[in-house]
Amino acid sequence: MEDYYCIELHLKICQVYEEARKADWRTYEEQLAAYKAQLTPAQAAALKEERRKRLAKRRSFRKKRELTVLGKPKRPRSGFNIFVSENFQKSVGVSPAAKLKQLFETWQNLPSSEKQPYLQLAEDDKVRYENEIKSWEAKMAELGRQDLIRSKEQQPKKKTAETVQEADRAKAPLRGKKAILKLKKSEE
């Protein structure tokens, strides 16, 4: 019997708080409507765009988190990235940004023979990534998550000598037109 009274008392207390919440919500909605009524159309559009961007960013974070949870392999590192990770502690600079700038200048001035080990490590990492992504995509296909698998169009295409020549031929007429336009401008 005592439990019944406790439950009844609890329900009455909850009801009071629920009514207060509903009253506060009505007040909020009235204030929001008044605020939106005084906005110009440009301000309302800007507010809507800001909200759309916020939601898109949130969706992006959720998607990335989901991919991490599903074990998607990390992208391959570049030669410069490997160089920075090996030399960051040794570099001289007040702030991390200054160190990075100094390392970038060092990388730019590094002869290609000294860059080669880092570029080779980057190529090895690219091979590692391709192997891991293929096995991960096969695993996702087994789980029925085809939405996470890269389509054939998205996969990087290797440039052959033939495709490079075709691209150069396509650009050649544009280069000629630009040169003619520059000549005409210089004559005027």
C-alpha cells in the first residue's frame, strides 16, 4: 500500500514539472516566432544557411566516426609527412607552426637523392593502404554496407603515357589562344 502512495506522489510531482516544461516551451516558441518575424529575408536566409552548414558538419563528423568504428584504414602518408614526423622533434623553432615552416623550407631545398628514402616509404605506405582498403571493402560487402565501398569511378586512375599525350593535345589549342590574346593585348 505504501508503494502505491509513493508512486502516486511521484507522478504528481512529475506532472507539475511537465506542465512547467510545456509552459516554458510555449513561451520559447512565441519568442522565437517574434524574433523570426523581425528578421529581413536576407537575415533569415543567412540563418537558414548557417543551420544547414552546422547540420552538414555534424553529419560529416558522424560519418567519419562511423568509418573509424568500422575500422577503415587510414590514408597513406606522403613523403613530406614522413619527413616531418621523423624530424619534428629535432627542428628548431619557437612554435609548432615555426618548426613546420622551417621543415617545409628544408624539404623544398633537399636534393632528390635525400628525398628518395621518404618517397619510397610513402610508396610502401600507399601499397599498404591499397591492400588494407581492398580487404576492408570486401568485409563491408559481406556486412551488406555497399554504401561505404568506393565506386569504380572514384578509385584513382593510373595515368598511362597515352592518356598524358591526349591531355596535352587537348590543352594545346587553349595555350595557342591564350598566347594570341596576350599578343593582342600587348599590341594595344
